[in-house]
Amino acid sequence: MATSVVLFTRDLRLHDHPPLRAALDRSTAVVPLFVRDRAVDAAGFAAPNRLALLADCLRDLDAGLRDRGGRLVVRSGDLVGQVCAVAGEAEADEVHLAADVSAHAHRREELLRTALAARGRRLHVHDAVTTVLAPGSVTPAASDHFAVFTPYFRRWSGCSVREPLAAPRRVRVPDGVGSEPLPARGDLAGLSPALPAGGERAARKRMTAWLREGIAGYADQHDDLAGDATSRLSPDLHLGALSPVELVHRARRAGGPGADAFVRQLAWRDFHHQVLAARPHASAADYRTRHDRWRTGPAAEADAAAWRDGRTGYPVVDAAMRQLRHEGWMHNRGRLLVASFLTKTLYVDWRVGARHFLELLADGDVANNQLNWQWAAGTGTDTRPHRVLNPTAQARRFDPDGAYVRRWVPELAGLAGRSVHEPWRLPEAERSAYSAYPDPIVDLSEGLDRFRRARGRD
């Protein structure tokens, strides 16, 4: 009886799963396997919020497999050793795996291919599972990747996208392959209070609701901080509970400006993955150095702590940071604002912010998180690397009546209208009524001057 192993990583779903489909087509029995890779824990990427969603996803995946006559096998430890052990126990000839782009994923694939080959087994790596198009499939004439989004998007938009695959009706798993207990969210501490449920079934409900009720207004409303008119599907995409290929097809069928704008965001996700695939060092080093001399020392550390705690004195920045801590998620416009504020107004290293985001974000993806931070810091792919977002101007534009700020900064809930964005400008007698909220930790003009001097643009 021919048997294959399907190694699940960031593709925790049954719908549109090319490695699983290929294994089922080639084998009589399949071992669906997830390995809790201790190398990921050691690298600091095992944050509580993502571990909670991972636990939800694994339980949901196991339930879906059991509905089809199968089950999920869970192991922990050295990934290569565990995959080889399971392949041996099942007498499997092949292992199927979705391609990924990080340096860790590249090393994992190389080590796994070598170890399996030494045992007479084959590794099959499948593209366009975690992205719409495979990184490297869209390249300019003179380079291995696009460094600017707009030309990438033009080429990306003209490419054909494979058709999504249906979930399998039946999955036969051989006997005799043992599994550890499934992890549970309830075993974890330090979770964001409003962290949503994970797993494919919950994700597909969110996707259906978004396509039915939200996507039509996305083009006009996606920057509205208080309106919260984004899809909130990024955590589901990060762990692969949803297929980006299926999302593109379904959004294009919906049609209209909102769908076009949403597909563009999915293209941004692919863009960052192709950058990281070509330049793995960009997860920790500047993609384009500006020779920054980032602030260090007690004053910079105090500023970064105030930023993390949502106590900068700039209400829209603090609102976004508090949303992150409470939900394990932040509105995309908020992400741009707080990143610009940390790196350009406070002139603190982008890696400080990226690390904090990865500690809390349910969608903390290395490619998107690190490269979006670099974009905001001006060390990445932004064609205007020295732009600085003014938080009060941005607040007046994207939270015009202050509803977002009042939702997340209750100390200022009594302030009406736009005055909530600049409480330090209140008359002294009125300002004293809101003394629980701090004054700004830096004057915007001073921060701007410091940044320009640091970049040699004064």
C-alpha cells in the first residue's frame, strides 16, 4: 500500500490544499502531520496569541480530517527528525510540503530533502499554497525579484491564478502512527482578551461574511479607523486557515472597486513574500540601508516603553497600540501610524517595533511584519523613504470625529470631536480634568528635525 506524509506548516486547512491533493492522488493512505518545531520556539516566534490560534487551527483540522475518516498526527521536537520518524513508521515513500520563504523555511526544506533522500524517500514541495503566485514566478528582466510594488502589481495582475481545489471527501490514515495530544488554547496564558477564534471553519465563516457584507465598501472605507471596514482575515491567511488563491478568485467574482482594492492588498502580501524569498536577510537587516544611527540608551528605551504601553501623549498612536494589546490585531492604518511614529518621530530602530508586533500580533508573519516595518522606516521598498506621517494630521483625516480614539483611550472619552486628538491644546483648567492622560513625550517638530538631521536631510 503506497503511503505519503503531508507535512502541514502554515497551511492549516482542507480546502484548496495542493500538497494534500497530490498525496491523495498518488497514495492509498496519507499521514497528515504537524510538527511543533522547537527551533521556532527557540527563535522567539512562539508568541501566546499565535499559539492560541495555532491550537484552534490544529483542533479544527483534526476535526475536519476525522469527519473524512482520518486524523491529524501531532509531534514535537526536531522537525526533520520527527518527519523522518513518522515516514518510517508509516513506511511512506513521499513527503509533501508547501513552499515557504523565510530563511528558516529554506533551511528546513534543504535538511528535510537530504535526510529523506538518505532513507530512500522523496520530498515534494508545492508552490502557490501560502501565496497566490509562487515567489520568483514574477520577476523583472534584470533581477531575481521586484523591489517596487507598482511594477510588480502590473505583472502580478496579468498572471493566471490556478483554480482552487475542493476539500477531499475522504482521507485514509494508516494505523500504527502515534500522535501527541492536541494543544489547547486553555493551556496558554498571556492572551489578548479579545483574541478571535481560529481554525478553518471559523475562518470560512468570516470570509463568507466579508465577501457578502464588507468587500463592496472596502475601497472607500478601508482607512476609516473607527469604521473597522477591513476584512480581519490576516490571521487566517497567516496560519493558512484560508487560501489566498481562493480569496482572489472569490473577490474577483464579487467584482467592483472594493474587490479590486482588496485583491491589491493580497498582491502586497505576495510582493513581500517574493522580496523575502530573494533576500532572506531582510527579516533582520535593512533591505536598503540608510546608515541610520538609531537612538539607544535610557531616553530611547523610555520612549519605546511609552510607545509599547500606549502612553505617548498622541491619542491616535496610543489608541492603536492599546488595540493591539487587547485584540492581538491592529487596523492597517494604525500600523502605518505607529511604525512611522516609532522609527521617524522617536527615531528608534524598526526592529524594536517589529519585535513587539511579533509578540502580540495574531497575524505576525515574518515577511509581512518585517517588510512593512522596513517600508515605514524607509529602509525597505518605499519609494519615498524619508516620508514622515504626522499623527495628528492622520488622526484628523482617518478618525475625524475621534470615535476610534475614544474607544481605546477612555481617559479622553469626555472630549468631543477633534479636540480629542490634541488634548495638550486644551485650556489649562479643562486639561486638568484629563490629567490621567500624559502630555506628548516629544514635540513633533523636534522629532522631525532630529530625523532629518540623522538622515542628512537638514
